[in-house]
Amino acid sequence: MTVRARARAWGRAAGVMVIVIAADRLTKAWVGSAIARGDREDVFLGIDLVNVRNRGIAFGFFAEGRVPVLVFTAAALVVLLAYFATHAGRRGLWLPTGLLLGGAVGNLIDRVRDDAVTDFVDLPLWPAFNLADTAITVGVLSLLYVAEVGRDARERAGNDGDWSSDRGELGVGERAEPDGDPRPA
């Protein structure tokens, strides 16, 4: 992968991250100004907007420990950045990376500032959540998809991670064989 292509992947991930953080901050600010803490507004058939605080992570786990939550979040971000740094060439990886970073940073801002995260979407039989949580969930699912599609493509191409033949791009002096593998011309 070229330096330019890696820079584009990093730029795209950063763009998604900025959009998620901005949308998360705006929605939390709106909820804070429109709904009193602890109140509930009925939106549609059991879907409510609420203004609650969550000191823990998913489903309220670790609600009593600020330090473990911050350490866990920081460690997850380091692992994600290291993975992206070594796999930035993987097609589409910038999207889940940007979603995960944006969601994690959006909630981290709340944790550092307020010692809790503002949650505001309340569905039946599910804990309240926010836009950052949604970005994290979609990010995890899309990361699994990108990883699985990448594995399948590498197996089909038999190229141990070089996606050039999978995209139909051939190197100088190569021609495509019927099985899809590039061969010297």
C-alpha cells in the first residue's frame, strides 16, 4: 500500500471520528437543554427520550470504578490504533475505526468532564444509550464484517493480505489468469 493510500485511510477514519464526536456532543447538549435530568419524553410506541447518567460502561458494568473504566477505554483505543496502523490498507477498515474512535472519545469526554455518560435513547427491554454507544456498536459489527470479508478475499486470492489481485489491479508486467491470480506476462 502506498503512503498516499495509507494517508487517505487515516484521513477518512479521522473524518468519521470527528463527525461522530460532533454529532454525539450536539445530541447530548440538546438532551441536556430539552429534557430535565431523570425525565422521560415519549417519542413513538415505547421509544422514549430520557436524560440519565451512566457511570459504567455497557449495561452499567464497572459503575463504581472511574479508574477501571478510563483504563479500559484507553487500552481499547491503543489496541484499535495499533491494529489500524498495521492494517490501514485493509479495504473499508477506516469506517469501523472512525466509528469506534468517535464513539469512545465522545463518551470519554463525558467521563472526564462529568464522571458519567449522558444516555438518552430508551428502548423497551434495553438500557438507555446515546449516539456514541450506537457508533461503537455499529463500529464493532462493521469491524467484524471487514475482517471476515478480508479473510474471505485473501483465501480466494491466495495472497496473504495483498488485496491488489482481489480488486482487479495488476502490477506492471502481470496478466490475470482464469483463476484470478496475477501471473507474470
